[in-house]
Amino acid sequence: MIRLLAILSLLSSSFAYGAELSAVQLNKSTIAFVSRQMNVPVEGIFKQFSAQISIDPTKPEAGRARIEIDLASIDAGSTDANDEVKGKSWFNTREFPKASFASSEVKALGSGRFEALGKMTIKGKTLESRAPFTLKQEKGVLILDGTFPLKRLDFGIGSGLWSDTSVVADEVQVKFHFVLK
């Protein structure tokens, strides 16, 4: 009887892979970026976004994701920087308030590594995108962490004077951390 209770206790307190998880805990999730201005790293985050993610680690190919970012929620380190990147030369948040990613496929890469393939839309331009990520179990939740490069000029981010890649690098590292229950 004690053995049965111990097994039931273990099963009820542990997370079982093989179940699809889709409840994104936005208060524990983040979308951040690192750009380089005159070769100096500049970190920032987006404070508001929505995420619908559904994945079963035993069947990742059936996974799906839709992420939408409120571009005006950017925090690039200062009020002046935030105001600048919301403007027409950068995100033009008045005309294009949201950026989005919608997956079309998830591939298993082995050792807890995966890759979501899909379409990224920023400033009205949609391009194919790949977002590698890892899955990790931790205290009853599933954690997705990933980083991928985004070529800002492909989306018209930083036009005119700001298109000079010796001032602001074209490649921006986008980092995401999603917690699913």
C-alpha cells in the first residue's frame, strides 16, 4: 500500500511528457533582442505580446505557434531610443502596430532541440523564418527557449540614415522564453 501511494504521489507531482501543453504563462515569458550599434550590444525587450503555443514533446511535428508582438511596447533602454524606434524609419508603429510569427511546421533536431518554421510579418512584409528552440521540463511546466537572427533590413527596419550597417548592424538576435502549463 505504501509503495502504491508513493507511486501515485510521484505520478501526480511530476510532469508527464506525452501531453500537449498550450497554456502560455505570459507573466513568466519574455521576448527580447540584442542589436549592435557601432559594434556595442544594445539589449531590449517587448513588454506586451500574445502567444498561442501548443506542443506535445512526443509529437513535436504536430506543434503550432502564433505569436503577436505589440511593437509600441518596446523598451530599448531609454525614452529617446523607444520613441525613435517607434517612428517611421524603424517600426512605424502607427501604420504597423504589430509583428507576428505563425508556424507552419515543427521539426525535432534531437537532444531536446527543435525548430519552428513559419512566416514572420513585420511592417507589412512577410518572410519565411526559422526559430530554433529547446524544450525543458521544470516543476510541472514546459519551457521553450530560443534565439534566432533577424535581418532588420529585410523588413525595412531602420531605413534612410539608419540603413548604414556600420552604425547599426543588420543582424538582430531575437531571444524568446515561453513557459507553458
